[in-house]
Amino acid sequence: MIIGKEKYWENVRKEKQGNNLFLIYLDEKCLKSDQGNNIKLPAQLADEVVREWNADGKIDTIKKSFFTKFCFAVIDMTQKERENVVSRLVAYGNCDPICYIADEPKKLHIKQKKLYDPLIGWAQKFLSIKLKKGPDLLFIEQPPGNSGSIKKSLEELDDFHLSTLHELTKSLGSLFTSLALYNQIITPEIAWEVANVEDNFRIEIWGEVEEETLIKNVNFDHFNQLVKILKMI
């Protein structure tokens, strides 16, 4: 845990431990999380944290940097927090937007089917579940056995992989799209297209709204940072 508010170190480095993980050192002091846990990271992720702690600024600001904030949260994750993450992801799976395909306009319907149907087919096979599809106006109650199968698959992930999947799911709004990206079934470009198919269709018809475009760009940058993490862990 870092107590002081001002940067006091001159050098930041990573030091290899077992299992190809690295500790981070501020001069000769080992960097610890907010709960006092050692920061043990894969090489590329450790490099990003080293870069953030090499930057000028107050400690509180550095701790809010993207990679540091993510790593601290994962390393300090409690069992209860982990269970809550799994529950939230299961909830996403029970109302995943790729199961909702618009009847109209016809052009949007065709776009959604082209993007969603392969993901639905893959998710059903990968998770051994059955997914019901329907129009986007009514809630679709999925088979009760789905939750247990999804939960079982998620519980096999370690904290870093589970947290990355959770953040991707929040970014894309779809568990099954995120799982497909996580398992390299689709590219980040396709995942982003799936998540934004309705917005992109609306823009085709009505044009862009500047404020919405700015928000979308921020969200896209955040998504790309998550993709970086996915490649590092």
C-alpha cells in the first residue's frame, strides 16, 4: 500500500518471479495494492504498470491510471466480489442483446441476423446451452438450465481473466460477444460492430450527432484498452 501522496521514487522496474510473473519495484520498495497485496503481473501488463508509475504526478493520480487501477482491483478482489462478478455475467447471458433481432426495418433485421446468428450458434455449442431468439420489443425468458452452464464455465477462469471478461461485457453489452472475442472466435473489430449495429444503422439513416459521437469515441478507446489487457494476460 502506498501511503504518501507525492511521488518519491526515482526508478521503477519489474522483477521476475515464478510462473513468469513479475513484481513491480519503486526504487527498492515493492509496489503493493490498496489492500497491501503484492502486484504480480504477466510481463507485458507489468510493463504497462511500470510505464504508468514512471509518469510524473501525484500518487492518487497514478493509481487511477487505466492499467494500475485494473490490476489493483483484480489483485484485491475478494471471494464475495468474485461471486458477484460471476452472477452479473450470468445475468447478462440471460438477456443478451444478440438474442433480440428487430423485425423492422428489414435492412437492420438482415444486418443483425448476419452478425448475431453465428455468435448464437457458437455460444450454444461452447456453453452447451439453448438460446431462444425473438423480436426486440419483448423480454425472452431463456431456459432455466442456461444459468448453471454459464456459471460453471465462468468459475473456471482466474481473477484476471474473469475481470477482463467482465469489463469487456460491460463495454460491449453482450456476454456471448465478449466470450467469442475472449476465445478468439471473432476479432475486436467484429465485436465492436456487433455491439454497435443498431447505432451504426441509425447513423446511416439520420446521420451522426456530435455529442453521441464523442461519447462513442471515448467508449471505443476504453474497449481498445481492454483488448490490450486481453492480449497480455
